[in-house]
Amino acid sequence: MWRVRTTLADRPGLLAQIATACGRAEVNIVAMQVFRTRPDDVIDEFVVQAPEGWTEVRLADLFVAAGGDHVSVTRTGEGSLGDAPTRYLEAVHQVLEEERDVEEVLHELLDVAPPDVADYAGHDVLDLTRRNGTVLRISRAVPFTPVERARAQALVSLVNDAGIDVPLLEPSPRHPLPLVRTATLADIEAVAALHSRCSVETLYTRYQVPLRMPMTTRMTRRLVVPDHGTALVVQVGLDVVGHGVLERVEDVWTFQLLVEDAWQGRGLGTMLVKHAAGRAKGLGASHLVFMSAGTNDTMLRAVGSAGFVARVERHDGAVHITVPLTSVRAIDPSSGSGSEIS
């Protein structure tokens, strides 16, 4: 299946020419939508099935000969046959209820994945403004239509208004939202308090040894400022309820996390996993190993919920979950909060 976009003069009979040319070439039009741009012309999008052996260049030539202008052709799949407004409504549900990343969802809706057009003339850029003023930038070789731009901005604005994607920069105790950020020395007391609220089982799952409480300042300091890496915390209101250490051990980047019992099962572990992967990629890692106790299936679920395909190995009672970072979007390691990186 192919997606064909072409600019057509807004006059009677031209669409019939396109349909006739496709029929004679045994190219089946299975879906179509119209994007009005200016009073004198429109952009028509066709999803077509072409005979075996057809290429994007041959399809483009067919549409140009039938009266199309500025023709672009890309491969597509069954997902492109759905009703566009319905797909956008389903996307809002995926972001709000399934905690999918809004940028990942938009990439699917706007079909930005390769292969791209053969006649490459430079990517078009779509800048979407978030609630806090930062910009989410998406690019594609096929130009974005005004309708696509409006739909994408409406989706970003809607999920932002619901408190998703960009947390408040200064969490309020009245309206707490989970915020993943880099740990600092100012978090020593908060991280120690987090550990004091965790059960013995949760602490053992994280450290694989019985942990004595209360924690010493020296130990907590190593948890918030590790020698060979960085630490992340999840803050809700004024409390730190999750913590993870991203650390380089020899030539391998590893990550271990802890979420306090009362906040488990709410997606915070998945948030930490995603941020850790992005920061490891930003630090030059090609793979990231998530480490946990052998009885901890929660870590496996968190990695799976983050959308990663992983290799699972067991070493001396511990589980090592190795994730390739090829398709992970890098997060600047100097950034205080991965949520603010577009």
C-alpha cells in the first residue's frame, strides 16, 4: 500500500481524471481525504494498492500525468485506512490512560517513519508549543498540511491541559504531579526519608541484601551523586517517592530503581525506565542493563510497559534486562528534567 499526496486545482473533473488514470493502470484507490489549503487548489491524499513491481517513482509519474502537482509517495500500512479524527481521539486516550509518550504517538499519526520520499527536497518542520512554552519539533520529508498542523497542536494542547507530558516545573502540594528529574545534594534527606517508608521486601528487591535503617548521610550521598553516573528521583508534591541510579560499571551502563510501596503500580517505574534510557543514550551508551532481584517481575513489566524489546539473563539470583538504545531519543545529560526535552 502507498500513500500519495498531490496538489490539485480546485475545478470540476480533475479528480475524475485521477480516478480514471488509476483504473487504467490497475491501481486501486482504497481511501482518500482532502486538505483544503488555498481557495484555488487543494491537497488530496490517496491510499492506493498498486500491482507488484510498482515503485514510488512510477506512482508519482502516474499522478503527475493525470494532472497532479507536487506529488509525494510513501509506503504505508493498514493503519492509514482508519478515520483520521477517530485516530486522533484514540491517540488522546493512549496518552492519558496508557501513558504513551505524546511524541511517539504523533510520529505514528503523522507517519514520519522511513522510508521517506525518493525525490528528497528537504524536511518540513512542525513546531508544537507545550503548556510551559517549550517546543516539540517533528520533521518529515512530506510537507505538513495546515489541517495536520492544527490537529497535532490541538492534541498536544489537550494532553498538556490534562497535566500529561509536561509536569509542573514547581510541583505544588495542592496539585501534585509526578516529575522525574536529576537528583542533587539537596535531595539527601528526601531520599533517606523515601527509604525509611519502604518495606523490607521492597528494599531487598532493590539492593539484594538486608538494608539497615536509618541510612547514613554518606550512603545517601552516594545514592544522589554516584561516582560514575547520575541519579534520578520521582517527585510528587514535596515528596520524593522514587529513585534510580544510572551508573557505568566498567563499559556497561546499568540502572537500578526503587519506588516506595504506596506508589507502586502507578507507572512511576516505567517513567524512570524511559528517562534512564534517554539519559544513557545522551551519555553515549548503546545498551542499558536494568538490574533487579531474581524474584522481581515488576522490573520486567516496567521495561515492557516502556515499549522496549529486551534480552533477559539471570546472574547469581539477579536479573539483568538488556535494552538496545538504537531507537531511543537521547536526553541531554546536563538537563535537570528529562520531561522538558523535546
